[in-house]
Amino acid sequence: MSEAALSEPALTRGRAPWVQRLASWDTAVIVLAVLALLIASGAVHNFGTSRNFTFLLLDLLPVALVALPMTFVIVTGEIDLSVASTLGLTSAVMGLLWDSGLSIETIMPLCVVLGAVLGALNGFFVTVLKLPSLAVTIGTMALYRGLALVVLGDQAVAGFPRSYTSWVTGTVGGGVVPNLLIPLVVLALAFGLVLHATPVGRKVYAVGSSEQAARFAGIRVRQLKFWLYVVSGAVAGLAGVLWTLRYSSARADNGFGIELAVVAAVLLGGVSIFGGKGTLPGVLAGAVLLATVQNALRLQDVSSEALNIVTGALLIISVLLPNIVNSARAALRRRRAVIQEGKG
């Protein structure tokens, strides 16, 4: 099955490509993200300042970064809820290694490798032992966070090289765009190319659409899912490194709770929780929309607890609304079929 058939609404099949694109869910989310930015700029005090725009992008980056491989995982019909704990554990290990005297140039790749190993453990449980990914990653979410507390306890390690922390918190040419946007753009282009323009991406969609059919087509389903978990862990490890350098503080609770924002961004961007459908531009738009709403509410002195409520509500809406729309389209198609039969 082609990517277009998997990612576009059935109602638009047979129409011109530009009509299909305008009618797609990811286009609607992109429009909503732009509208949210414009409305917040005019309605929320200090939202439109260059300083706040920089902070908005910095807050967006870890969620968008981790959402890239999460998109692949969910499109295959699986999920990874351990990404935030992987981030926290790599941050804790980074602090431990820095405190022991290793160089930052050695520590950073080691932390990415650690993330990949943690992802591989998830992949082993899901693909080799054939356990449900939801149960597995809930378990490893608790396991990895617990290990982070064992490694570092409740202390924080600081004093990382200023040359690195300054770059992570700095902006391109002294403007408003954070330097961290550079690796995000590079990785987004790479992941987007793989998902939408390579055989690997077509296999990902095929597995999510019908795992049994994908096996009959010769796709190594278990191998594909295993490596997706490895990549998910590695990117979460990278996010842990960048998070630690941004705040110049390695803590076991770094990134706590961002898995909710990551999953919300992916589903809000149009990726089906059942797999087989979704696009990376839609996911990035979902991340922007979520970050915009959260940033605007923070400027209104909304508590973190209330922000979690909003994120949870958006997550529920992102699952519920597409199902309602699809049901309405199916009912409309049945009605048209009945009318055509009556005319015949």
C-alpha cells in the first residue's frame, strides 16, 4: 500500500493532489498552529517578544526531537512511553561521568549510545519476547527513572563547559532563533526523507496498516520494530544531553513527564494511534501548536498542574476527533451509496 493511500483520508481519493493535501489532517494542524501563534501574539502580553519566541523554541525542541522517532514507532502500531525516563537516566549518567573526570567530548556520545541500549532493551521485550509495547514501556519508564535516582540520587551536577552550554542556550547570529534549531532541522529533514521517500518508510506504513500483510510481503517486521526502538532510545539520549547542557544541570528528574507532550504532539499531528497513517510535517505542526498553547498559558501564570490538564485534554481530543471525523465520512459514503443505488 502506498504512503498516500495510508496517510490521506479516504474521502479525498480520486481527487486532485492539491485537494487531497488541503483536506488532510496535517494541513489542518499546520493552519491551527499558525493561527495559535497569531492569536497568542495579539492576545497574550509579552508572547510576541523576541525573548519569548526564543524560549518557546527552546521548550519546543526536546519534544519535537523525541517526537521524530516516536512518529515511526506509533505508525507501526507500537508506542514508547519510556523516552522521558531514558532522557533522565542519560542525564544522570552524564552528570556522574562528568563528576568522575571524563571529558565532555567522551561523555556525549556515550550517553547517546546508552540511550540506544535502553531502546534496544525495549525492542527486545517487544519484538523477541512479543510483549505489548504499552506494558513494556510503562515498566521501563519506571525502571529507567528509578535507575536514574540510583545513579545520581536527588543531587544535581553542574559546572559543564561554558563553551557547550553557551552554544546550546545561544542563538544563531545573536538573533531569536536558538542554535539548537539547527540539529532539529537536520534530523527532521533526515527522518522526513526516510519516512516519506524511502523503502524503509513504505515498510513502516505497511507494518502499521497490516502487520500480517507486511510479513507476507517479505518485510522483516520484528527487525524493523527493534531498530525503531533503538533509534528512539538514541534520540532520547541525545535529548538528555541537550537538556542537561541547556540548564547546565544533570538531574535524575530531568525531562520528567515530557512523554505525555511527545505522544500528544504525535497524535495531534495526525498519526493514528492504531498505526498505518500520519506524516512528519503534521507531527512537527502538532508540536508547535502544543508548545504555543503551553507557552501562552505560562505567560498567563497558569500552574504546571493546569498545563498537564490541557496537555491531557489535547491528547484525548487528538485521538477522539479523527475517529469522529472518520465515522462521519463513512456514514456519508454509505448514504451516497444508498442514493446512487436508488437512482440506479
